[in-house]
Amino acid sequence: MEDFASRFGFDKMHSGNAAVYKLKEQLEGFPAAHAKVDACEEIARCFFQLEQYHDAANWYEAAGKMILAEPSSKPTLKALSALEEYERALECYELGDDDDGFTECSALLRQLERACASA
């Protein structure tokens, strides 16, 4: 199965900035929530590769928020799915020495872990 970047041709772009710009431009046009989550993850990966960790963290969190906002999923499943996005965001905050972002993301991660554990 090809990944999101390959499917839309972003893996062939030589500039991470070009891929980010193109993804942002197309994000709203993706009809399904999972495609938007995939786009947010890909934007985050581009920022990560550019070592723009704060921006990467924001996009991982955006993916997590989209997962949590999905109306058709059970709350525990949403929390479990969003957990990975917030863990990635936390790593980015740590790499970017963003103490405030790290603290806020850590608190949210603890809430998600409690939600998963109570299931």
C-alpha cells in the first residue's frame, strides 16, 4: 500500500517547503476526515524534516484534534487513536525546547491515557 505522500506526489518534491505549501493548499479539499488527518501528519513530517519542531507539533496536534472530533467513533477509540499524534507532538516540543507546548501537551496526553485506561 502506498503512503499518503506517494499517492499525491509529495515525496517527489525536492523542497519540504513546497510539499508543505501544496498540502496546506489542498487540505480543505479532502472530503474524508481520515484524509485530512493524513494530510496533517504529512505536513507535520515535512516540518519535522525541516527541523521546524514547533510547527510540526502544531500539525500533529491538529491531527489529534481531528481524530478526537470524529463524531462516529467511540470516545475510547478516539482517545487511543489520538494518543499517537500527541506523543509525536510532545517529541517535537521537546526537540524544539518549547517548555510551554511540552507542558500543555503532557497534560493532554495524561488525560488521553486515563481515558484509554478506563475503557
